[in-house]
Amino acid sequence: MLLLKCLVQTTIINWIMVEPIGFGCYMRMDSTFIKQNIKRM
């Protein structure tokens, strides 16, 4: 749920500032949470 929220928020931001979704998501959300999700993948 949180990861989906992250992707949605980042996609909205990308309409203004274009950058890779993964990178933007990593930069704007809690880094610890994102790192944990990357390990799961």
C-alpha cells in the first residue's frame, strides 16, 4: 500500500519534474522503507 502510494505521488511529481520513478520515489520517501522493499524485490 505504501509503495503504491509512493509510486502515485512520484508519478504526479514526474508531470512537473521528469525523472525515473524509482529514483524519485527513493529520494522523496523514507529511505529505510524503500531499501527494505528493494531487498524484497
